[in-house]
Amino acid sequence: MRRAARAILTILLLASLIGTGYSTYRLATGWPSSLLVAHAEDRIGAALERALAKAATPDAFETRLATLLSEEPRNWLAVDALLELADERAIAISPAITEQIETARDHDSGYWQRTKACGACAIDPTTCTPGQLLACRVALDVTPFGDIVSLVRGATQYVTGGEVDTLDLGLAAVGLGATALALATGGSSMVIKGGATLLKVAKSAGRLPPALARALRRAFREGIDWPKVSAVRGFDDFGGVFRPRAMRPVTGALTDVNELRDSVGLAATLHMLPKAETLGDLSAYSRISRVAGQRTVGAFELLGNNRFVRLAMRWSDEVWWAISAVFAALVSLVGLLWSILSRACLTTLRRMARKPSQSA
């Protein structure tokens, strides 16, 4: 009986070790995306309510509001989103913070102050808040003429061996060739064009996150046939410019950005976009915004990027398999050790019990 139990425990231990090794391999080869996977949208709403119930305290609101009020220029989109969320959850803001908000709003909404800020934004887009981008800058960045200028300049630099800004040139090519790219990758030309336009505005304002910029540059290098770009003479010539497989990460990012804009608006999207640390963050923003709607920015400000993104994510099956396999291995190992120790103890006790009778 003991031998059978020990054999079963040994088999379980070996199986657990194999399972642990396989799960570890799956996690390592897919790192870091193998750790977390997308949550179903019907669970995002419940996760958001739990997170807000825990985090939405008067102190949390006032601390974040005080931080926003101390920034220059002040981001009134974020301030108003927090105030709306506090009002929705019946959380009263202290008179001191309320007075600071009113004083700062009166200062920033004056005619001279708004004219001065708008002029600075038009000259240097990196000084713009999301609201100022819409009012003072966005018309300069979204015209097809700007895409054409970028494309001609970039193609000329490529042919002549000059330094090419692949990000700027790639966005221009995608903006002008949205229909061809949509046909090549199975996307929607309007979605792709909308996402490219928004990223063009974000880039000009210095609001494009480094992770997204790197991913786009890599995809543009591999997914666009640059010698063919220099031969483009019209919209119909874009058909052979794109390599569909390499461009799919781009179309995915553009789709997420466009869906976020549809849910919360352009200004809110430009506010959230710089905080995205990975392409996965963009996907999380998009899915949460479809559930949260206009509460998205308020929740984003209150929870912070990491907690906000986790609302849309869950631990992957590989993680649970690895934990289960390690636990099973530990149980099997303890069982084997207990079997060996108990057998050794019983053998020792039998020997000790026989000695007196033998000497007698």
C-alpha cells in the first residue's frame, strides 16, 4: 500500500514539474503580454465600480485636484472630469479646494490670458493643453495638404540619402493611403484615417508616448515599401506600398485610438494618450471607455494609469497553470518526504522495540 502511494506521489510530482516547466516556457516566450490578458467587457464595469468604491474618498479627490491646480498650464479637462465624478458619487469637496478652483478658473479664463496661451500653443504645440490643441492648433495639423507635404519631403530625403523621420512620414502615408491600408489589413479606412490624424496631432504636440512611437517606427520601417512611396503620384498608387502583416500593429493601435476618441472625445483622448506605456494600455483605454463613457477621464485621474489599465486585464491562463503546477509539485514533494520520514521513523521504532527482548 505504501509503495503504491509513493508511486502515485512520484508520478504526480513528475507531472507537476513538467507542467511547471511548460507553463514557465509559455510565460517566458510571450513575456510580458503572457502575464495579463483582456478582461471581458461585461466584467470591466463591475471592476470599475469596485475600484471607485475603494478609491473615491474626499482625501483622494482633493489631493489630485490640488496637484492639477499647481500645474502650469492647468488642465481644466482633468479638473472638471474629477469634479463631475465627485458630484456623481456625492462626495463633497472642501471649501478651501473649491475656492482655489474658482480663483484659478477666473484667472485662466480671462481674455488676455486665453489669447496669450492660444498664441503660445500655435507657435509651440508642446505647450498646449488638450483643450488648447482643439481651439488653437488642431486645424493646422489635420489637413491633407500637410500629409502631402510630409510625404513629398520624406520621400525626397529617402531617395537622396538624407535623414528621414519615419514616424512623421509613416503617419502621412497612412493618412493619405487609409483606404489602401484598410483593404490590405481588413480594417476600416475611416477608423484608420481618424486614428492617423489624431496621432499626427499628438506627435506635433509632443503627446505621443515613447512606447507607441517606437512601435510605430518599427512597423513603418518593416511595413512600408519606401522605394515605392517615392513613385506615388496619386491615391490609387498606394495599393502596393503597404505590407499587410507588418502593418497590423499599426492598424490595431489606430483602431484603439479612434475608438477612444469616439467614446470620450478628442480632447480627452489627447489628455490620456501620453500616459500609455504600451500598446496594451491603448487597448485597455479603448475597452474601458466603451463601458465607462464620460466617466473615463475622472476614473483615469483618480485611479492612475496602472490601476486604471488593470480594470481591463486579468491574469492569463498560463499564470494560473504555473501556480497550480507549483502548488501540486509542493504537495507531492511534501507527501513523498512524509512517506519516507514516516517509514524511517517506524523502522527505527521497531528496532528499538526488539532490542530489550533480544538481550533478555
